[in-house]
Amino acid sequence: MIHGDNPTMRHIPFLLTLAIIVCALLASGCTGSGEAPAPAAPEITMTVPVEPIPVMSSGGMNLAYELEFHPSGNETITPEKVEVIDPRTGAVLITLQGDDLDQLWHPASSPPPTQEEIDTFTSKMPMSRVSVWLVVNPESVPDRLIHRVTLNRNADGLPPAILEGGEVAVRKDCEPIVIASPVRGPGWLIIETTYPYTHHFRAQITTNGATRVPQRYAQDLIGADPETGRLASENITDIHSWYGYGKELYAVADATVAETLDGLPDIPTIYSTPPADITTAAGNYVILDLGDDKYACYGHMIPGSLTVKKGDTVKEGQVIGLVGNSGNSDVPHLHFQIVTGTPSFLGAEGYPHVYRSFESIGKADQALIDTKTSQEDFSGLQFWEEYPDFIAWYETPIPREAMLPDNHNVIRLS
């Protein structure tokens, strides 16, 4: 879902290494005269609540998950570096620190959420987490991951402490769900996916007693002119000028309609989204039950365009509605995600998917986008108006099979 953010814009007990060394020195009588013992590492356990499932994109094999911290008391956790390690080789696969870590760090809320909030709905964090998205060579996907976290303890007048743990299996035994295309045509811009600094991946939602990432693998699909990359034919502030507005949406598989919502108005002017809540955030929507506890979620549809209702059965490729701008949406687009557990946009766990086939016809320059959007006076409206300037077009379309499209790719879906 494009909302709020500017659309442009990472259990096993820790090893008390330092404490073990101190104990050994004390036992041997080699502590040194008058020296105070080194401060012990804080008692914090790290876990990975949802094991990562490898999913392929043109950039490599993606592993996306969250590392959660469980202190024994009321310790304030302030990481200054997070390293993800392949325990088989000892190789550090990714290091998060500085601004990167700041964007992916979710500190426990103070005060913490109430039990009522945890049981109903809240974005407050019961436990601290860091979001991790790394891309590895498809030929060398690790079997397991461990973590080394350096904690900043300057506030307590103490030196940094190092935690090791959070070991997790990479679920090579699980496969992303393979689906057909939810839209069709030669010009679809894919954003807010396979890039860790998106509101989709960073959004941590607590409901029904558990914190989940429903939009972990979600995408926003925006219609574009396949020749120029323009997103609107005339006045870009008017949603009816956007190339994607009113385009047909298709069932990605044979399925049963699990949930629908209709009747919310389209927002006629971009960036004029009214306040939304958990019931209206996805706008008018359809959720399909694909079987095996997997659900396909389509959001922000035109009111009155839904052609299905709860309980209907649909065939792959059947039209189920039209792309709109309802709910918590800044510009006309399809918000699409696969979830597992329950048919819900915000109350389920995101599950990886790949499209059976598509063609990459161009890609926007992420570094250029980051540079432009970091300018204080660069607006969201300018971003969409100038988006064609970011795109490098491929001389020949590149066929893709069984892949998740990468962020800021322009693709042809059929």
C-alpha cells in the first residue's frame, strides 16, 4: 500500500563469552591486583519468529525476516551493529549499522502496548526487533544463519557488549507459491518490494496476541506507458489520467473468494488521502483462498468494480475488479500480497510468491532515486512527474520465470 511514507524513499541463548573468560581468570588467580571485573554482557536472548524462505528475483536469492530481542529485565537495547553470519563458513553475509540500521530498527514501545492493544490491533512494539533483508548467490544459500549484535551502552557508562545467537534455519524445504499475473500488459512499475527500506517490509503489526509482518513480500503495481515510462497522460494530480487506473485485475489461480469489501470511495486527487483505520486501509478489496492456508490480497479497487463476492469460486485469469485509488492510497495502483494463516491484509503473516513468467523491460536507478528524494524540496508529485528520467530501458525484454519482480522494475505481465 502506498500510504503515509513518501513512496520513494534489515533462539538460542547468547554466548556469555566475556563472562566465561572472566570466570576462567578468577579461577586461575590471574585477574591482576586491584582490577575490577569486566561488566557482564546483558542477559538478552535473540530469536527469529518466522524462519526465512528463499525467494528468487533477478538480483539473487532473497532472505527476509526479523530478529527479535528478549531481555531478562528492563534493559534498554540499543544496537550499533548487526551482523548476519553463515555459521558453516563464518562469512559475514550482511552488516547493518549507521543509517541503514536506524531505518530497520524497531525499539520496544515505552510504555509497552496494553494487553487489549496486543489482542486487538497496534503498531506498538511489545519487543524490540530489527528487520533483515539480504540477497545471496542462488548457488550458496546458507542452511542456517546466526547473528552477532554489538550493543551501545554509552548511556550506562559501559563499553559495548557483544551478543551472539538468534540461530535460525533457512527454510529450503519450503517453496514460494507460484502464481499467474494479477494484472496484464506491457507497462507495470513494481515498487515497495525486494528493498529493505520500504514501509511494506518495515511495518510490524501486532494483533491477536502476535507481532507479524503481513506485507513482507507485498508489491505496489502502477501502470506506466511502456514506451516513455510516463504514469499519467495529462494532469498527474487527477487519478483518471493515470494509465493504470481502471485496468482489469485477474485471479492469480483457481480459488475461492474468502473476503471482499466494496463501497469505499475513490480518492480523486493524488496525495489527498483521508485518515484510514484497520478496516479501510486496503480500500475496496478481494482476498482469494488459494488453498494450503495461502491467500492472495488485492487492495485499493474502484468502488462498484468488484465482480465477485465471498464464497464465489474463480478460475485463473478471471476478472475480479479494477485498479483504483480507494482506502489508504496516494496514487492509483494495485497493492498485492500473499499471506498465510488467515485471510487478512494486516492480521496475517506475509508469504513469498513468484510470478510464473514475465518480462523485464526496464529498471529505474535506485541510487538516483535516493539522491533526488533526499532533497528537502523534492515532493512526491515531482517524483511521479519525473519518474521517466529514472528509467533505463532494456534494448531487448528479458524473460523471467518463477521470480519475484525486483523493486523499481518495469515489467510486462501476461
